[in-house]
Amino acid sequence: MTTTWDPTAPGVLRLPSGRLVRGRGLRRPLPPGLQPTFALYLLGRQPAPVAWEHRWLRWPDFRLPSDRAAAAHALREAWARAADERVEIACGGGKGRTGTALACLAVIDGVPNGQAVAYVRQHYAAGAVETPWQRRFVARFR
């Protein structure tokens, strides 16, 4: 078992189950401290190499994932791994795509679809989930 995130660290979201997931913007420096053991990167193009295991979802800025079935599968994997690993979800700025993915993790964790965006905005970042279609994606996520 791996040590999980410090729940008070910047960008760390505690889901109702107690799972901890770190959201961040890749345009900012890597925070000091522990590194992720698994990351899900939500970008329009392949990310730079990192020293930890990661998955890349093609997800252009201000848009939705190019392959929604692959996104749902990757998000479920991230949620499952967050039970005992340091999982990071990240996009360029850390708000829109990252917030959308975190809201979907909240849905997987039991938060009703209609409340997931508000949950992430309250517990992660007030500006999370930036566009109407991102909010709709969360509302319809299964």
C-alpha cells in the first residue's frame, strides 16, 4: 500500500468515501512533496514524459473528451486506484477539464450527478467545470 495524499495539500479533493485525488494545472510547476503514483492527463496532445504511471486522454481545452467511453473507463480506473494510491488528475489550467473529471469521480463515488459540480466547486476550486457542455457532461455521466 502506498501513502496517499496529505488531505490539506493544495489541490487535493476528498471524495465522500474518503478517497483523496489531487487536481492540478500542468502549466504550473509540480508541487513539492510526494509525486503521484498514477496520473490521468486530459490534454489535446500527448503530455511530456513523467516518472510515474499515467494515462492520456485526448481532451481539447474547453471541450469534452474525444472518446467518451475511454474517458469513462479511465475515470473509473482513477477512482479505483485512489483508494490506496496517489492519483492526480490534470489538464493545462487545472479548472475546466480537471474539474469536470473530478466531478465525474464524485459521481462514481456516490454524489448525485446534479450535485457533483457544486461539490467540486466547494471542495476543490470555485471556478471548476468551466463550460455549459462540461456541466452537461457531468450531469449525464454514468
